[in-house]
Amino acid sequence: MKLFVGLGNPGPKYERNRHNIGFMALDRIASDHGFSPWKAKFQALVCEGSLGGEKVLLLKPQTFMNLSGQSVGEAMRFYKLTPADVTVLHDELDLAPGKARIKQGGGHAGHNGLRSIHSHIGADYGRVRLGIGHPGHKDAVAGYVLRDFPKADEGWLDDLMRGISDGAADLARGDGGKFMNAVALRVAPPRSSTTRPRGEAKDGGTASAKPAKEEPAADTRSAMERLLDKFK
């Protein structure tokens, strides 16, 4: 069994916060892949399903972010899982909005949810880091992560959630490369071969924005003819 953990804070007040992008990702996976209904267990909301031939438990801790490790540790002990069976999806300030990266093990980089998980199960679990951008100053971080995504972010956020869902089976199988490819196809799809850059002509040449001005014809009149024409 694989355990996918999404990080966030419980309740409708926090539902669309940047800090809750991990919850959003699990909700999308559960909806798209026919998982069981959510139920309360392990101080969390959990549901079960299958991804890529692997049985997967989705877990959203309801302990608030700073105590997420309590819930994760409880579920791991119940199912006799190891940290290698666990993947945590969480918000990442150090990645641009819409970017995603996978990582195995390592530090918590000051993320309170990861810090709590470290204290309960160690550091050897997988992570899917979901970029939300940085407010620019460390003093603004708390307010930034606890604010809702603005409407302007809905486009890339939906693309990212679709990509995570598309690659969920690869993530469960441990194929990080295929997972990242699935995400990339949603957030940065390749340009169609039939789509031409602006200004490019059908024949491959460059189309001008305006037709070139015609040069005036050379004046072949003699000086006397030009003088006489003035008096016509």
C-alpha cells in the first residue's frame, strides 16, 4: 500500500488557502480516480482506491498543519508502512506558481507541516513540492500562505491539479519521471505543429505587419518640362 498525504488546514475557512494546495491535489485525485468516500480516521480524512495497480490511501490530516505528523504516524503504524511508502504533497514557497518538483528525503526547509512529519516518521519519505510563489519578504509569509488563491491564479492551479491527477498512477508506481511529464503536459503543453508564431507566413517566411510602401517612380522629365508643368 502507498500513502499519499496532502497538507493543509481543516475547515471551510481554509479550504482555498495557498497552504491547502496539498488537500486540493488529493481531492482531485480522489474525484478523478473513483476513490471511496472520505471518512474520519487517524485524526484525518481518508479514502482508498487503486492507482497503477497499487492500493493507495489518501490522507488529509485534520490536526492543523503544525501537527500533521501525528496523523501520518498513526496511519503508518496501523498499516505497517515505512517512510518509503509515503508521499507528501505540500505547498512550496521556493517554487514559482504552477511549478512542481518531486523529492525523496531531505530537510523540511522550515515548512511546519513537514517539520511535524519529520518528528514522527523521520525524513526518508517522498514529497511533491507544489509551487505557490513567495511574497517577497519572510515577514509576509504567514499572511500569504493563509490567504486564498486569487481568481487570477485559477487557470494555472486547475492545470496543475489536472496534471497531478493524470500522473497519479505513475507516482504510485514510483516513476517520478513519468509523473513529472504528465504534470508538464498540463502546465506547459507543447505548441501544436499547426500553430505558427505571430508574424510567420504559411510558407515559412515572415509575414509583414503592413504591406511595404511602393517606391515613387523616377522623374525622367527634363528641367524645361518640369518648369512648364508648373504652369499647367
